[in-house]
Amino acid sequence: MKEFRKELEELINSNSVEHASNTPDFILAEYLTDCLISFGKATNARDKHYNITHEVVTELDDNK
């Protein structure tokens, strides 16, 4: 998780994406990572509702 977030932060910084919102790159990287986690949880809940079984990412972990 930390490695992915750090790489995302560097990508945001190297492309000056943070300038548009005047938000530090590390905050944007954390926000986007949280969005990915939330999307995984939402799709997991949807699949559970429809009784669909498969593995869905609910957290980002460097050890996986």
C-alpha cells in the first residue's frame, strides 16, 4: 500500500497535477488510493447482493 501510494504521489508530482487544485501531491495520492479501496468495497457489496462470488480487492497491501 505504501509503495503504491508513494509511486502515485511521484506520478502526480512529476506531471504537476497538484497545481490545478493547489493540493499537495501526497494528499491527492491518499485520496485516490482511498477511492480505489472504496470502489473495491462497493463492488464487493454489490456482488454479495447479487450472490456473485469472486475475490474483490478491499484494501491495497504491498505484501499481496
